[in-house]
Amino acid sequence: MAMQSAWLLARALTARQRELDDLDAAGAVAWARHFAPPVGAASIFAHVAMRFDKARPLLPVIRPLPALLTLGARLSSKTTQVIAAA
């Protein structure tokens, strides 16, 4: 996420389409659009991991579903490119 954040900032700075005052607000919107879902998903997974006693009933459901790894990767933006393919 750090590299993607840096890319978003560099793109905004080099484009020079906005005044510096607008850049902060635009950067916050771009950051939220790109990173709010994975940060929210990570928060949910962390809370479940910290409360294993409450997550234990989910184990029989989770074990046979390896596709949840793919879903987790999608929710955490591991499968999304910030830079569009040329």
C-alpha cells in the first residue's frame, strides 16, 4: 500500500492540474477510494484473530473453503493494480 500511496501522490504532483490547496483534499479522496476497503477488511480479520474464542465456531465453515483466501486477497486489494495497464 505504501508504494501505491506514493504513486498516487507522485501522479497528482506531476500532473499539476490542481492547486496545492486542492491537492490535499483530492489526495484524501483518492486514498480513501483505493485503501479504505483493504484497511477495513484487515481490521475485521484482526479483530476475529484477536477473539479466537468467538471465531472458533466458524472453523468448520472456513476449513473447506479455500476460496476465502482469494476473497481475502480481493478485499485487501492484493489483486488490484493502481496503475492501469497501458
